Amino acid sequence: MVDVTTPHFLELLNIISGTDRYDYYSEMYHCHAIVNHRDHLDRFVGKPRSNVVVQLGGSDPDAMATAAKVLQDYGYSEVNINAGCPSPNVQSGQFGAVLMKTPHIVADILSAMDKHHVRIPVTVKCRIGVDHQESFEFLYDFVKAIVHTQKGTLPHLILHARKCILKGLSPKQNRNIPPLNYKRVFEIAKSFPDLPISINGGFNDVNQIKEVLTKVDGCMIGRKIMDKPLFLQQLDQHIYNQSEVKSLEKIINEYLGK
């Protein structure tokens, strides 16, 4: 999330619960920005950790592959291609959610990463539809086009369970106005049983998350963690059965370097 999952926020999350139970996603960075900041990515993106996923934006296969190789060489362990952001600025660059209309470009990006010797996992995050293209068949065809490429089998797909409307709605409205459709995500998960799929959109309750984890492989939580980072401790306790969590005082002291 732009201006939210900054290097400082990622550091805080790792202090609260710095385990490999959770993947922490960076802000989305344009592929050219990664290359331009290649000498100090720890300050620009955040420290390379096994649980930090760097989200990339772009539509040029070679440029995206170059950025992914830079991230790999710097020590990052996973890259995510953003095919779900509806921002007008992102659309003008022909990346984000608009990529769902051209799945062959996403497939070309994945294949280019293999050509550039990117060996770390490269995943995709997208919506369940875009504009008037919201049928099961549209999403199925998109996933089918990207699940097997020269990079190999897609290791993980994150589906935001809302379509997005590229013209007429702001990014904020695209988080609320298009209705959630969890059923569509479950249908795709059944259609691609060998593809690990995580669901995203509207999850803010432990019991709700427990229930959805019986149907898909993972659950991405955004706004709830943004508003209440200590929600991670509830997940630690009630999903992972951790009996002890850090005190708020200890978290603050670690964050301040005391």
C-alpha cells in the first residue's frame, strides 16, 4: 500500500511478529525506480528479509525482469507483480489493474524474468475483474494465461475479491463500491487446485479469517493491519496458537532501538 507499507512500517511489523508465518508486502515500486535506487534499496524498500515481498509495477517485460534481478541480487527473496491497482497514474503507465486486459503481457513479464535468471519466486496480485469484464470465464482465462510460463508454474496468486472500475471511481472508491465476491475466488481455487491462492478484501475478524482459510491457501490483510498493527498478535494467538506475545513497551523500545 502506497505511503503505508514503507520501510519503517515493515520494520514495525517485523518487530511485532517477525516470523515466516506472514509475508509483508512493500509499497508498489515502478521497475525503473528499483533500478535507479539499486545501491540503497534497504532504505528505499526495506531490509531484505525472508518474509518481505517487493511489489513491482510496470508493463515492459525486460524492464520488469531487470528490476527483479536487481532485487534478487540485493538479497530480496520474493517479487510480486501488481496487476490490481486502479490508480489513474498507474493506468497511464499501462500497468496495475489494466494488465488484466492483456494477460499475455503478464505472461511475457514472467517469461522475461526467467530469461534474466530471476530465480526467486515471482507471484501475481490481481482483481477478480476489471470494468465490464467480470465473468468467471474472464478471470479463468487470465489465470490460465499466466499459470504456466517459461518462468515455470506460478507459485502464488493473490486475488482481491472485488472487480475494479478504471474510469469513474477513485482508488478509494474501488476499495468499497464494487461488491466483494468471495465465491468467485473459491471457484478459481477449485479450478486450479495445484495453484496456491490467497484471498484479499474486507478481512478484519479472526473468526472470519479462520473460516476462509478452510477454502483457500492464504488471506491477505491490508487496512486492518494498517489501522491496528497489533492485530498481528491476535492472529498469532488465535490462528497459530502462540501463548506469548511481546508487550507494547517492548515493541516500542525495539522500534526506537533501545
